[in-house]
Amino acid sequence: MKRIGVLTSGGDAPGMNAAVRAVVRKAIYHDMEIYGVFGGYAGLMSGNIKKLELGSVGDIIHRGGTFLQSARSEEFKTKEGRQKGIEQLKKHGIEGLVVIGGDGSYRGAMLLTEEGFPCVGVPGTIDNDIPGTEFTIGFDTAVNTVIDAVDKIRDTASSHERTFVIEVMGRNAGDIALWAGLAGGAETILIPEAEQDIQEIAQRLKNGQERGKKHSIIIVAEGVMSGYEAGKQIEEVTKMDTRVTVLGHVQRGGTPTVTDRVLASRLGARAVELLLNNTGGRAVGIENNQLVDYDIIEALAMPHKIDLDIYKLSKELSI
Ligand code: F6P
């Protein structure tokens, strides 16, 4: 391929800019032309497409968000919507597309490929819930943002001898809650992948209190229940003074960590290598610190693997 495009889609994630930069620079390094699609799949359908140069991606490696902007598009889920997108790509002479985003974005990339336009998926979402990779771009930064908040809340929890419930993002996946829970020394972590028993949680909190613990931190993934619901249930059962913090979209922004910048650079560059060899319909990822790529249909069919050993360890360490 000699001319390719790149877009970011779905929820933004810190490190997406670093990934776009890698795609653009790697393509130009290999004498390809590179076009940016602005505004995700919605921008693709409306033809918001511009040629990018080396300088177009200068000074963005350290910025959160995505300079290509992003969107969630219902129309692109229809065949007619995707046909509009393919027409725009062909009009610009683009032969392959790098799609940086989460599972909804991957689905779009898979369908585009099936309908005749080769795409490569790059996993970009804070949720860490993309199959075919151990880590997604943005997850490390998001967990570090959560930990920063947990550490601060711990100060207040300790000063006032309170129980705090902290709700974090993750509609279908508990990775943010799990990693932040272990790293933040939470007493309890509620994730969609594990059964929760409110009586057992209450007992653990009471045991802690009896042996002199001054406060407790509970981290709940939004996919389990809202922080307010969890706080209400815990207060009812334990009668402990409980406060709730919902971290929300603060988790999606901010300067990407080194880990996310390096991951984004490696994955973005690999996606270009695949298109350079005329290989579409793939999803790139990282496993055991090695770059991998899978057929995008197979990748989407793989179950999301959460590391339940971390869940077990966190329980063992918060007795
Ligand atoms: O998919 C990433 C994510 O941040 C989820 O964790 C969260 O539930 C969702 O996006 C929020 O999406 P929106 O910004 O569209 O409300």
C-alpha cells in the first residue's frame, strides 16, 4: 500500500496521540502517504479527511485525548453508513485504514474489512478489555490517575475513620478496579468478573475494624453497581460512616505515562508494517512484552481475560 488512513474512535484514551504520531511517522518513514480521518467513523462518513505530514503530529506525544478527535457513531453500525465511509476512503485514494479504539471500533474495522476495505485495529481504551492483547493504550495512565485519587482519599478516610467507596470506570471489565485496588491497598474490590457477597464484605470490614483499622477503601467497577448503591448497601449492613466518590471521566484524560507512550508507539508502528505488506483484517496487541497480531474476527471472538490471581492476591493482602 502507498496511501493509508488513521482514525481514533470510541472513548478517548491517554496515549492515542502517541499512537497516531507513530502511525504517521512510520508511514512517512516508509514513503507512504498518510491521511488523518477527523471525528472517528462519523468523520469518515462525512469525509473529514486530511493529509498529514511529519509536522502534523509534532508536540502531541505527551498530550492526553486525541487530536484526531473521536466519536461514537450509530450510523456506522449500518451497512449503508459503512458504504459511505468506504466511498470517502476510495475518493481519497486510501488503500488501508488504521483504527485506534475499543471493541466497538474493532467491530467497525472488522466489518469494513469484510466489506472489502482492509483495516488494522490498534487497542486504545482505558478499560483494558480488548481481546488479543494483555494491555490497551490508556489503561496504565487511567490506573495511575485512580491511584492518585485513592491515595488522597485515604488521607481523609484515615483522619475521619471512615469507609470510602470509590467508583471507577469499566462497564464490562474490572481491570481498572482490580489493578487500582491492589496498588491502592483497597480492603475490597468489586468487579463484574467475580461474585460479590455483601455480607462477606461487611464481615471483612468489621474484622478490620476490630483489629484496629481506622478506615477502609472499597473500589467498585461501574459495571457491578454504582458507587452510591454500593455505599448504601455497605452502610446498611455495617452501620459504618461511609462516603462515596465517583471518579468518572477524570480517568480518561491527562498526560500519558511512559508505559502508555511506549506501548502506543510500538503498536501504531506495527499496524503500519502490516498495511505496508498489504495485510489487513488484523488486530495488533502485546503479549509477554512481544508484539502480536491476530485475525480481527478471531480477536473479537476471544474472551476478555482478567487476571483473577491479582483478585485473589488482593484479598489475601487485605485481611
Ligand atoms: O469505554 C471506555 C469508557 O471510559 C468506559 O469505561 C465508560 O463506561 C465509558 O467509556 C463512558 O463513555 P462516555 O464517555 O461515552 O460516557
